[in-house]
Amino acid sequence: MAQVAARAGVSGQTVSRVVNGSPRVDPATRARVEAAMAELGYRPHRAARALRTGRSHTIGLVVTTLATIGNSRMLQATAEAAAERGYALTVVTASEGVEAAFAQLADQGVDGAVVLNEASALVPSAPRPPGLRLVVVDAPAETGAIVVHSDHAGGAAAATAHLLSLGHATVHHLAGPADSFAAAERERGWREALAAGGIAAPAVVRGDWTSRSGFAAGAALAPATAVFCANDQMALGLLRALAESGRRVPADVSVLGFDDVPDAADYLPPLTTIRQDFSALAQRAVGALVAAIEGADPAADGGRAIVPTRLLVRDSTAHR
């Protein structure tokens, strides 16, 4: 560190701030220190730094599954956001419950954790180790932790309004699991948009986020002329079911998804969908967690952040 400081023409304390990701460093100075570190091949010794600072510079990620594309994309985005701030990421599954996942993270000495999606429903009832700072992605504000989520309800309302604007008398909904906060919010947005148009909501058809459940929902949604699906994977399964039953999309049925997965534009037809900004979601979650780890008061930002969503119109929706 002394060699880096001498090469960059700064103090050892400034080098320490750069290494620890402190925002209290001028960008030009930071660049000069990082260049000196690269020239000298300097790498911080994580274990030694943990002993000195009392922090491991590692955060945990708690998930129930990585089989859904949304969770996989959040994993990648969270890892990137953590690395930008000088933190490593360790992933644990809540297959044996969130309490067991928290205990595992505590054993690994993480500084805090991000909890994703379905696992968030288990947080309020799960005791957490003392000092484990949490940010929960997709959870109600009453969770008791810092909460970050996409504007699921707003996106769903925009999706429903778009389908109604195309002349459809009503919009059916292929919803996500009943215990999912994101699914509940998307269903709420759908209901509110229908109510705003004076339209009674049809019976909800429920899936489990997988394309297989979307395919299975095909028979129940056969009478529909417009379907808002709670995610793109279920929309993909529904597209196949409709095609096999002889119903054309969008000539007979308009189908709209949620997430904008990487392949959505390559569906047949290309899928109209609501885009979630997974990168922005991860940046807000990791940024809030690191701020809490470093002593910031989460109440200063309201303890909650909502990331906007956006409607992308493609070929799977059309005028009635």
C-alpha cells in the first residue's frame, strides 16, 4: 500500500479509501490510485482487511430458486453491482427456510444480505442473526427491512390499459403464485386498470412462473381475446398452447408479458411486454445495503425504493 501511495503521489489513507470503495475520493485521484495499483500488481488481501476493519466486504444473496429467468438475471446484476463497490457475493438458497439461510450467511461472516422475490415472503417470520443488515427485493414495506422493488402495479396497469386501448372488451390475467409479492402487485395493477374502465375483472388463472404452467393455462384462457401474463415465461407457454389449439396471435388473441427476458423479442410473434430494469433494481438494492453496512440511516431514503417499468410494444398485441 505504501508503494501504491508513493507511485500515485497520495497518502496511504487515500489508498485505503480507494481500496475500501469510499465515496470520499476525488474521481481523478481514484483513477490515479487504481492505475498505480494495476502497474504494481497490488491486490487487497481480503482476510487481512476483514481482520483490520471488522468487515468481510462480502454480501449474501438469498434465493428460493434460480430456475426462473428473473432470479438468474437478478443474480448476475447483483454480482456486478457488488463488484463495482468492492464486495464479493455469496449465494445461498432458502430450500430449508430463510432462517437456515440467514444462519449460513452469519457463519460465513457476510456484512449483509439481499433477499430475492419469493424468499422475501418468509422474511418477517424468520429470526435473523444480530447485526445482519438486509435489503429485500419485492416485499411490502411492512417487512421490517429496507425494501426495493419494481413498479409491478404500474407496469401491470400500463399493460392492461394498452390492451383495452386496442379495442378489447376485457383483459384476462395469467397470474403468478399466490404467495408472491410481485404477482400480487401485478394482479392489483391489472384489477385497478379494469376498474378504471368500469370493467369487471374476469376470473384469474394462476401459474407458477414457468412456461409449462403457461401452456397448461391455455384451455382456461381459450375464450379470451386479450391476456396479460404475469411474466414472459408463462406467456411463452401460452403462445404454444394457443398455436396448438388453432388460435392465432395476435389476430385472434393478443398476449402481453412482463419482464422483457432476453429472448422476448425472438418469440413467435415477438412479445409485447413490460420491461423490468434488473440492473437498476440490483444497483438500488446493493447500494442501499452497502450504505447501511457503512453506517447510513435507511430511513433517510424512506427505507423503500421503487424502480420504474416500461411498456414495450411488439407484434403479439393488435387491434381487435
